[in-house]
Amino acid sequence: QVQVVESGGGLVQTGGSLRLSCAASGSSFSINDMGWYRQAPGKQRDLVAVITSGGRTTYADSVKGRFTIARDNVKNMMTLQMNSLKPEDTAVYYCKVLASDQRSYTFQYWGQGTQVTVSS
């Protein structure tokens, strides 16, 4: 079993920055891909950025050039550095982890979400 916890959300003005963190914990697991998703009220949950175990990154067009995803494989942690924030970035941000257990079965784990609010 893997537990996933996000942190770092908050209230920031337009043009400001926030840094989100995601920590994965448990025993006898290995992490494959990790990603950030967000969901605004009344809208579907969309991918923000993803990073593979090898460090390859992919970003949604709406955040490209402003957000940076990174991971620390030793600490089983992932971050999302968000710069030049806009009101349309307001959403609940979720960490998703793909992890394999001792039997090499891969499971999808989600964090509880952290609120990001950008005021104009």
C-alpha cells in the first residue's frame, strides 16, 4: 500500500508563485510515473504535468513555460513549481502516483488534493 499526501497550496495574487509538494510513503513499492492534475469547480480533472521515473516531463499547453515538475527518487517526493500564476490556475491540485508492489502489479494512487487560489 502507498500513501500519497500533497501540500503547499494556498492563496496568492496574480503573478505570484507557489510550490506544491507530493510525498509517497509505504513499504515494498517502487514508483513509476508521477503527475499533477487539477480540477476547478464544475470542470473535469485535467492533467497539468507528468514526470517519468527517468525524468522525462510533459506539460499541458496552458502551463507550459510557467510550471516546472521535478522529482526526488530517493525521497519519493515530487514538486510542482508554479510561477506567473493566473486566476485561471485556481483549482484543487491532485498528485497521482503509479507504483508497483512486490508482485510487480501496478496501481494508481491519488492524494487528497490541495487548494490553489489565485486572486486578481
